[in-house]
Amino acid sequence: MARRPLPRILSNGGAQLARSRELARTAADSATDVLHPLITIARGLRRLAAAGRRKWAETPKDKRGHLLFLVASVILAVALAPYGPLLAAIALMAAAAWQGRDRTPPAPEGPDETQTQRLQSLYEALVPSFSVAEDPAPLYAHGGEWEKVFPEYEFDGAGRIAHLEVRYPAYFPDSETQARARVEHLLTAKAGRDREYHFMWDEEGNQLTVTVLAPLPGDIAAQRFVTAPGETVLGFTDASEVQRTLPLVRGVEQRDVPPVVWRTGIRSTEPHLLVTGQPGSGTSTLLRSVALQALQYGDVLVVDGGGTGEYACLIGRDGVLAVECALAGALASLEWAATETERRLITVNRARQAGHPAPEDTKRPLWILLDRPAALAHVAASDGYKDPQSLLQVPLRHGRAANVTVVVAEQLDSLDTLSDPVRQHTRARVVLGPATREQLTTILGAPPHTTPVAHVPAGRGYARLGTGAVLRLQVPATPDPYDDATSDAHRQAVLDLLPPRTTPADAAPERVPTPPEPEPVPVEAAVAESS
């Protein structure tokens, strides 16, 4: 049966509406141009009337009669004089036009003396980077004109550069990372080190655009995000970097904020996550935020290698399989997770071979959150046990097919203790806290398009999902609700997101068996593994 075409009002209604708006805007601009003299005279008459009312209010009451007599005499003289009313009307219109003129001071056409000095010093600083001795007509030269290379520029209220476009010669190696980094470092030093800058290189047009970035919102507390199953909000970034926003509550107002969404599950290309940073940078905060979001649709297994008790709020909650801090419990829980991953793989394979859908017990996501595995590895090596990271090999390699997700958090100074499977299979990366450009490039696999600053608040850093772009990141505030230093608002926000407690805090969960004592490995194997 042939399909009936949609009505024109539905098929091209958007185009007609846009065209109507454009016509209305053009008509309004034309009417404003035509009626501009009348608008000016009306504005002047209003100002003259306001001045007359002020004069009348400022006149003492005993002298208002004399003022009325004077005004009446003037009106009578004008009315009796030849052409008096016409001349009076012309004079009134001229006075109204003069009073109704636009008194806004014109904007300066160019930079002032201070801004000119800033641009000239910036030009002189770029001469060694953008010039060579063999160039017959150099674009950059000592004592040259900065107007040729800075076609657009903006300054903020403090007189510092807020936006700048830089032209550079075609022979500059803009495809080399080191050459770019040298120029970006120079621009950051000359424009101000205490701000973050975004650099956009146009290799085809030989132009560099420098933009000062506004600070990311750091007052967003933990809350229920509007996401689909399999989507996890790692934090928030700049609006120009992502094409999606989430409705969030910031204090007492609600607004849309661009998020950094990490997709997990069977169809994910980055099924596992590695979080790193300096102490106190917010890695545990990010893991708590991920755990609260994962508990909506799946089960969570937490291994706290640091043993600080920052995940005590999850103990006994519905969906939390275990929260382990000791080495014996961590080994038993991770061994169970590896066995569960293998069981899911076998079950799903048998169901597919039989032509049946996957069982329900294999569809529920399983999350393994491992915080500071280096501490557990050190304890295991000293006691003669195997490294707990060795038990993550199966979940990391086959976790996507088994609907198992692994999240590992480690400090920057202990990254060399991570095992090869953890490094290879955690292609979603997050770096929090202060870090050098070389560290960010090594961990994320690509340099950021912004300049890292030395002092950043907790939860601020960079994220890269697989081979995507490096994004600025601000983690939502998800502190430990049992910490005395936590504010009441943030504590209540986390408590509202916690599932109900179904198991006493001092009892072991039923889903994970009581962890047995780990079997010691031979001393020779332990020494070889640690080496």
C-alpha cells in the first residue's frame, strides 16, 4: 500500500517557521531604521517631561505660583507672536531630538596602551618559535607589527587576554606534539598561568585559536542522573566538547550541564576503567559515585586496598556483594568474581548454542571496584601470597561478554605496580588532580587540548574514553557520609542515593561465601612474581 505524504505543515513546518522568523526580524529592523527619528524625538520628549517634573518638585510651594505665572506668560507671548506656535513646535522638536540622542560612549576602535603592550610583548615572544633565518618575508620578526598576526583578540575586565587568534607561517611543524607544546606553554606563561586555556589548531588555515576556559562547576552534588541502563556519568565537562546535557540541581536552581558519559555492557568498546591521581584528588569519590550509579541496575563488589573505610556506607546494602579491606577477603572475593565470570560465559554460550536467550542471572551487570591494588600487592608479596591483580585477568579479558565491569583506582606514584592486563584492558582513563602534560599524555594516550594548572580543586581532572578526545572533567561531590568533615547537604545527598540495608553491617553477605584463608604459594614463585 502506498504511503500517504505528510501534510506540508508537518513536513516543512520548521523551514516555514524559520523563514517567517527571518522575515519578521528583517521587517522589525527596517521599521526601526525608518522610525528612528520618531523614536529619538519621543525619547527626548520623555526626558524633557521628566526634567519638568523634577523642576516642579524641587520648587518650594511658596514660589510655585510665580513659576506658573511665568510659564503662562511665555505661552501667551508665543501664541500672540507671528508664527509663534510653529517656531515653538520646531524648537521643542529640536530640543527633544537633542535630549533623545544616544549618549552611550562609543567603544574604542582598538586596544588601549596597556593592551597594545601586552599584544606586542606576546608577538615578540613568539618570534623565535614562528620564524627562521631563511624566510625572505618573515611574518614574525623583532620589531614587527603584531596587527598582521593577531586578527582577533578580546580582553577581560582585568585587562588580560580572554580570546586570541594567532596566524603562523606554513612551515611551522604544527603536526608535531613538541612544537605545539612549546608554543602553548609560551602563550600560557604570557597570558597568565592561573587560568585554563583551550588551544584549537587549524592546520589547513595556519591559525591557532586560544580561548580562556571558565572553571567547571564544582558545586554539583551526587544525585540521580537521567541516564539509560549501561550509562555511567563520570563527571561534567565543557559544553563545546559534548553534544548532550543532563538536567541537574545545583543548590536551589536547576540547569542543564554537559556530562561525560561512560557506556558499559556488551556493546561497549571501553568496558573497563582506570582512575588515577594524587592523594586527595578525588579518586575514591569517583568510585563512590560509580558505585551509587551501578547499584541501580547491577551488583557491586568493592575491594578497598587502602583500608581507610571510605566505602563503609555500602556495607550491607542491597546489591552490594561485599566490601573487603583485608587481604584474605579480597583474594576470596576476586577469586569468586573470576569464577562467576567464567560461569556466565559458559552459561551464555550454552544458551546461544541451544537457540535460547541468555538467562536472567547473566544479564544483571556485575561491577568490581578495586581501590589501590598496589597496597594489597605489597602485603601479598610480603606474606607470600599471590598478587590480587592476577585474579582480574579473566574479568578484564572476558568481562564485556559476561556483563562484568572492572574499575581500578590507583595513585600516580604507584602506576608501575599495575599488572599488564590492567594496563591493556582499561582503555577508559581518568586522571584527577594536578599532573604534568607528560603524565597526562602517557596515561591518556594523547595530550589534552587545554593547559593543566598546578592547583585544582578535588575531583577536577581529565578523562578519555578509548580513542576519543581528552575532556576536562569535574567529578560530582560524592564524599563519605560517615566522615565528620562532610557537609550536611552532601552527606544527605549520598544517603538518599544508598539502597536500603538488607544485611547487618557486621554480618557477611549471603551471595559471596565466607572468605577462606588464602593458599600460600611457594616462596620461589612469590619472589619471581614480585620481581
